[in-house]
Amino acid sequence: MNNDPRLRDQALEESPIPHIVATAGGILAGANARARELFSINIKDLGRPLKDLEICYRPAELRALIEQAHAERRSVMLTSVERRIAHGEILFLDVVVTPLFENGQKPLGAAVSFIDVTRATRVEEELQRAHEEVQAANEVLQTTNDELKSSNEELETMNEALQSTNAGLQTVNEELRIHSDELNHRNALLRSVLASLSAGAVVVDSNLAVLMWNHGAEDLWGLRADEVRGKGLLNLDIGLPVAELRTVIHSCLAGDAVRQEVMLDAVNRRGKNIKCRVTCSPLVAGSKQREGVILMMEEAAG
């Protein structure tokens, strides 16, 4: 076996890991090339007290670690210590202090190694940031889930309200259908009654628009029902002076009279001058509300 100390010294000198050696008396006994480069140790610093050198305090307090290593008779480690180098770059170093003993008894000194763990530390920081981002994303997802749950509950409440409203609308629609059927039945009955009359019969709504116009009215004034339906009675150009009916019609609508009669000079569709008796009666709905007026028109005996 080759025990040439020069080989060991050269291997230590060329090691990529920074190493220094201090004596039991606290003297810097050695520093390899990487340590001298990293910690700016001059070759003249060898043999000087460790406490007089920057490396004793930065990147870590070495004297306390050396004392701990000797007291516990084992290697001690300080992890991820920061060391700022040129251009503001930061290295992360694990500082390992190994006590040295003569024959395992008498303290000789300590060997200090500075292991570069920058890459591993950066990866760990990235993993920690990623973990924090995942946690933040999970919190956002949880918040979103809570909001969706709340929105779903609100939608269920709205759906119930809409179902209730829909049920109410169906009831209203049914009532309207019944009312419409009743109205249609009543109108059909009224048309039947008016159609059976030989006298002219006209029904107007509360706005005096023509709703019904029977055959007797067609025979008297020469206008068909489809020509006058929906038109204002007082605007019709017939042989009857309809403007003179305004007062009695409004009186019926207002409830001032149950039935009113007026005699007017008129000209029928044949051009004959006649006396026309007009009887005005209110058209009353089931609610007792006056919805229009029924006008009966017939030629008075001469």
C-alpha cells in the first residue's frame, strides 16, 4: 500500500470540496485550493489563529461547532448555510466539522468541510413554492366549490320559487280560461239574442268601439258588421246623427241611468226620412262593472 503523504496532501488539495484543518489550539493548519478560492484565504494565513480570519465567523461560527464536535466526540453539521460570492450570487453550504484525535484520545484539532448543496436547496425551494402554490390552488378550489354549492342551493331555492310561481300561473291561466269560456258563451248568447231581433241592435265597449252590429242595424243603415266592427260609433257616417247619442251613452256607462231612450230624426239606407227611437242600456259584467252599452234602434210609427 502506498502511504506517501504527498499523495494524500495532493488529493486533498485538488478536492472539489472546500476543506480546512485547524489545530486543537485554534490555529489554521491547512486549506485546500477550493477553500482558499471560496473564502479568500491567502497562503500566508496558514499558521494564523482561526479567530483572526473571516472564515471563523462566515459563513458559520466555527469555534462553537469545533467545541461541540470535540465535546460530543462526533461530527456535527450545520445545513444550508448561505455564502454570498461575486455578483451577488448565493451558495448554500452544509458545514461538517469532524473532530481529530490522537490514538482516539488526545484532541489534535478538527477538519471542516464545506459541501455545496446549492442545487439541492434550489430544488427544495422550488418544491416548497410548488407545494405552496398547490395549497393555494386547493384553497381557491375549495372556495370555488363552496361558492358553487351556495349557488346550487340558491338555484334550488329559485327553482322551488319558480315551480310555485308556475303553479300559481297555471291556476291563473285556468281561471282565465274559465272566464274566457264564460265570456265567449255570453257573447255567443248575446249575438244570438241580437240576431233574433228585427230592430237594429248595436253593442259598443266603454270606449264606444263597435263590438256587435246585427242584421237589423245593417238593414237600417246599409253597413255590414265587418265594416263597422272595432270602429268608433260616433265616427260612423250613417243616416243616424250619432253625435247626439254621446250624452245618453256616457250616462249609461257612468251608472246615472239603467235605461235611456231618445228620439232622433234620421235617414235610413233607402234615403227615407224616419223617426228613429234609440234605447240605451248598460252592458253589465258578472262583477257588476259596466263594460259597454247596448243600443236598440227602430223606426217609430208615423
